[in-house]
Amino acid sequence: MKKLVRLRHHRMVAGVLSGLAAYMNMDATVVRLLFVALLLITGFMPFAILYALAVLIIPSEENIV
């Protein structure tokens, strides 16, 4: 069973987007580009807040047993 975790490898900031990409079997670069595009289109704050919440909610892979 797949779990959504923040990955330690391929991380740029906190590993949220690379973990999301691994969970969805996508390239991390594509997920990052989509995130940046949505970040710019929506005026920065909604997706910045979502990212900050994801950092707090999604566990790091080092904390998974």
C-alpha cells in the first residue's frame, strides 16, 4: 500500500512535491512546474498556505516505521 510522505531524496524545500510526485507516479519536475504555475496564477497565497499545511500534515519518510 502506497503512503504519501515527504521524501528526503530529490527534495528542493521540504520534500512535499517530490513525495506527491512519487505517490502519483509522476516526474517531480512536472509536479513542481504545475505547482509554480498555479502559485503564480492564483496570486501566491492560496498555494503557499496549502504547501505550509502539507509540510505540517504529511509525515517525513524518516518518521515512518
